[in-house]
Amino acid sequence: MSRDPGARDLEIEQAQLRGFAHSFAEVEWLLLVLVMLFLFVTDPEMARDVPVVGILVGFAVFILIFRFTKALAKRTARKIVVEIFAMVAFLTGILVFAEDAGGGLVNLYLLPIIMAALALGKRATTLVLTLVVACYILLATLEAGSLALDFSLALRIVGVMAPFVLVAFMTTLLAENIHSAKSRIRALSDRDELTMLFNMRAFKQLAQREHETAVRTGSTYSLLMIDVEHLKGINDTYGHEAGNRAIQMVGEALVRITRPSDIVARYGGDEFIVLLAHVGGDIAREIAQRIRNAVFATTLEVKVKIVRLKVNVGVASFPEDGSNVQAIMTVADRAMYKDKEVKPPPPGKLIIQRL
């Protein structure tokens, strides 16, 4: 169906990812503060050990570097991955010296797991969770010794890690549901409810982007304004349901004629608008005639009768007909009314054939 908004959705997702990336610094500072508080409250002597202080200072420096430099600025997902791995490494290093594989600090592993679930999706979360489990097994082994790797230690590892797996699963599921809901809301907000073509709000955004591209590259594009003839007569004679079907059939014909790179939208009522990317005026007028022919070949069957549909089409092109989208739309709209005047229909009559 005309141009897919996937590119715009990707931009939105990238913007959301950048938002997560900005939040990571706050989460990392929170992790650092929580670890320091835990150490100073539970074991002040260990908090002054040189290796532990070195780990704390090193993690603080890492946060500052990623916060105030452009390291991986254009690769947001990769930046988030690096920061998550840094959080896991920081916690693991502290726990090695704390010898606290079963203590409260282990629960802080939930922070990188949750951040991965919210920002990176299921696969990345599984990887981070696997890494956390491996780190905990390493810590348990260092604490108890390799000879203590028995069934009881395995049960202990499962008991500690099971809530982590549950949190990872629930957070990932919640993030996916939110993402799906937002995608559906964006799709509905971009589409005309009757035809599922773009509405004018989405069309204006996409058309402005195409216009900026044409200005930057020196290319051209054309706009077609399209009006369905006799729609009021169809509504009055056969009811609004028949009129709605006529609008849908014209929209389907427009999609068949145009390319995926073009933008097809419902302007409102019985009017449509089409942007033909990289198409000049001569070719646009040929496409306009193809649209007239395609719509006329479309028949609406109502009450054992066939109603022939007809449209009027106005054409305008950039840059010859205007320097901005609105100016070109105005020229195309005037051309559409001139097209209607060239072939005035018999008053109040529809082209109808009996089945």
C-alpha cells in the first residue's frame, strides 16, 4: 500500500533508543552509589581496600567518558551493550573482593538485565542473563572452591538466579507489548479509517520530507488531486454504505496504479491526493489518464446494477508549479476542477448498467 512508514518508524525507534542511552548514565550512577552505600554500611574496611577503590573509581571514570564524550554516539545500540557489559563487569569485580556471592549486592544484577530488556529486546536480554548466570557461577566457585561444585551449590545457584530469569522474562514481555501497542497506535494515527490509506497528517509529513529531498538533490515530484464524480448521487440513491465502497474501490485503484515509492492519501470526503516521487509533469499527466481509465474500469455493484465510477484528476509538479508543497497542492486542486469543467456530466445522472 503506497509508501510504507517503516523508515519513519525506524527513526522513532532510534530516537527512543537514544532516550534509553541518555538514561543509562543515571542508572550507572545509581548503581555506583548503591554499591558504595552497601560497602560502607556492611564492611567499611573493605570499602577502603585499594582494589575495591580502584574498581569504584574506574567505573566512575567510565561513566564520565561515556556521558561527556561522543564515544559510539552514532551507534546507540552498541553503546548500550557496552554500558550493560560494563555494569555486569563492575558488579562482578566488586563481588569478587566482597566474597558476597549470595549477598544483597547480587540483586543489583537486575539493573543491567532490566535495562537490556527495555532497550534491546529478547535476544540481548537472554545474552545478558546468561552472562550474569555465568558470573554468579564463577563467584560461587571462587567462594566455595571447585571441590564444592556439588548438587547443593547447584540448587543454591538455581534459587538465586530463578528470580532473575522471571524478571527478565516479564520485563521483556512487557516491553514487547508496549512496543506493539505503540506501533498499532502509530499505524492508526497515520491511516484513514475507511480506506487505510495515509491520512492528511501523515501525508503532509511524508510529502514535506520528499520535498526537502527534491530541493537538496535537484530532483522533481508531482502531486495529483483526485475527485470522485457523483459520490453524492451514489450516497443519495444507494446509501452511504455504497458510497463508502466506492471510495474504497477508488483508493484500491490508486494503489494499483502507483508505485511503493509514491504516497497515496485520502484528502477527505470524495478526494484523494497522490505524490509521485521523481516524476515530472508529462509523465504525471500520463499516470493521471491511467488512473481515470483504471477507475472507470472499476464497477460498483449495487441492487442488481453496475455503477461506473469516474474521477477528475489535477496535476502539478515541483519546481515549475510551486516552491513548496502547499503551493503545488493549490495548483493541483485548481487543475482538478478544470478537469471537471472540461467534461461536465449530465446533471444528476449516474452511469449505470443493469446486470
